Amino acid sequence: MRRVLFGVLAVCAVAGPVQAQGLRHKISELFIFGPGEEPLFLAGSANDATLRLHGNHFVPSANQGNATVINFITGSIGGSIANVPVSATSGGATFRFEGGVPVKTSESLGPIFAERAQTLGRGRLLVGINQSNLHFQTLRGVDLNNIGLNFTHENVNFPGCSTQQGDDCAKMGVPVLENDVMQFKLSLDIDLTVRSLLMTYGLSDRIDVGVVVPVVSTSLRGESNAQIIPFGGTSAAHFFGGTSTNPVLSASRIVAGGATGLGDVAARMKINVARSDKVAVAILADARFPTGSENDLLGSGGFAARGMAIVSSRFGDFSPHGNVGFLYRHSAIQNDAVLATAGFDQILAPWATLALDFVSELQVGNSKLVVPGPVVIESPFRRTVQPTTIPDARDDVFNASVGMKFSVAKSLTLITNGLWPLNRGGLRPNAVWTTGLEYSF
């Protein structure tokens, strides 16, 4: 027990982030096309003495869009990292003691990502390590390689503007240069690897305590392409380079980076409150602490806690189970959620168990990740510009998990699992692949 604890502490000590500049900043750089500039600052316009003020006209819109995308992506990545499942608290055979003699309470090797109500047994220890790999593909159903943004001009209104223009400058589109729009295409490749060291110890026949220490590797490559669409006229007021009569109306940027370090450490406890030969009931509580660097996209940046009720039963080689609970997140951009999991584990052979689960996370309340609303340009004619192709939608999560557990040696279990999304809420991969080893003694 002492050696395992020292091992956990050693992982925590060496798993610090390996780069100083955060990956959050890398995403911000996709909106910046020159050194030392603000997002979507137009250096071409600013360098023209007669058009200098136009250099900043897309900055307010860019700041809003930039913040929205960064909050979406970083918040979603942080939430996804914190929610990458780890093995169940009790794997392999579980026991209770009767007159000092261990008696098996399960024959199955157990579920993989769901929980069963049985506990390990007094004095027993489970240690394990697993690795999950995922490549993010969509954000609320939008392909990460084709995120569209439309940046609109600042609504300019200065003293004397209405008299000068012969129209109300409070309206969007007056002056006419406010009709210029910048179309923006964003492409992101984000890969995540989570290696988790886990330990569960049986304090008694009915109480297990455990800890999960993840080491996270995140890699990011992004490309942005911006195109200014002038509303009309023989010269341009908004351009990245060149002159007003020979303007450069497009710009692009490529960024790449990676980070590895300690993720969000979790502590958990499971209490078996009722058991019989066929049915068992337990409650589980766990807490995840923001030990992973939010700037490097290694952690959620906020504390989270989960409470769950567990029911499991056994009918020969077939063991169904159900979990229902609530996830609290102390976060300005991540919602709380209702959790529900249902599935079974089936003994296929004395050395092999099939585990199948339906895993869901239902968002509580309106999403804290809010996309900007449409912009209405009123003059010279009324039209609506949609700021982004990302929809305003709920971030409910539904997954199917299918895996196998193999007893490869005495007390040693090999785990393989695939998890597939059944919907496209939030930031999602096409699949999460997990492999791992567990050893109990």
C-alpha cells in the first residue's frame, strides 16, 4: 500500500506541463495576422494615413468571436478531458469475509466504465493503468476542419455622423462601410491521450476508497483563413495589406503546439448499502480537482463532484447494472449534468467478460457556452449575418461503450474498450479507444 502511494506521488511530481506558452494562446493566435497585433487588426488599413481608423473596426467583433470560439473549444476540451472515463472502482472478483474466510460476491470481471454495487472486500487493493486515445472531430455537429465565422464591422456613431451621412448612424450599415464583412474559416486538429493510474482500496467489506491520477498529452494544429468581402465601390477601406486601390483582402495563419502534464486528479469512495445473492445497492461519490493546467488544455480549470446511486444484480453469468447521478461543475463555461448509465457484463468464459453500456450525460439548464446572435444590417437594405456555423444547441452526450476484460494471469486483467458517440452534442471524437491493465490482491 505504501509503495503504491509513493508511486502516485511520484507521478504527480514529474507530470508538470512541458511548455511555457499555453495552447489556449495558440488558438488566440489564429485570429492574429501580424506580430504584436490584436485579433483581426487590419495592418493595411492602419498604415494608410487617410484610413488609419479603419484598422480597428473589426476588432470588437473579433474579440467577441474569438472569446466565443476559445470558450467553446477550451471549455469543451477541458470538460472532455475531465470526463474521459477510467476503469470502474472494483474490477475482477469481489469478496466479503465470513468468519475470516473470503467469500466471492461476484464471478464476472465486471463492467469497464460503469459501476457495480459490489465492493472489493476488506484489505483488498486494486491498482491499474489505462490509456485512452481520441481525435476530436466535431463541435456541436460542425466539422472541426470547417468552422465558419462571419465578423461584422463595428457600429460606428460619432458626433455629426448622421448629418454627414444624411441618415441615422445609430443604424447598422450607416456609414455604408459598415456593410463590409470578414468571412473566416477555422480548421482544427486536436488529439488527446490520457494515461491514468488508478488505485482502489477496501477499507471494509462495504467501503472502497480510491484515487485516479491522469497524465494528459494534448496536441493542437490549427489553420485560419480570413477573407474581407467589401460591400462595393472602387476602393477598399478594410484590407490586410497593399493599398486601398490594390488591396490584399485575404490572410491566413497556421499554429501548432503540444503539452503533456498532470491532469485533474480524482478521489472517490463507494459504499455498499445493501446486498443479497441477486441484488446489491451502493452509492458513490467522487471529486475531481483542477490540478491540470487549463492554459495547456490539460484540465478543466474547475472543481467537479459527482454523486451516484448504483444498482447491480446477477443471474448466472449475466450481470446487469444501472447508475444514476448528478455531476456538479464549479465553472463559468461548463454546465452541471444529470448522469445515467445502463448496461451489463456477461461471462463468456472463465477468463473473458463482455461489457456493454449506454452512457449519457444530460445538460442541466441553458448552455453556458453561448454563441453570438445574428447581426442585422439595416442600411442600405435589411439583411442578417450569422456570426458562426456553430449552432445554439444543448450539449447532451450519449455514448455506447463496448469492451472486453480478459484474465491473463492470476489477479491480472487486460481491458480493451471502444466508446462511440450516439449524438453530436459538445466537442466529440468519432471514437474513444481504451486499453488497460488491472491487478488486484
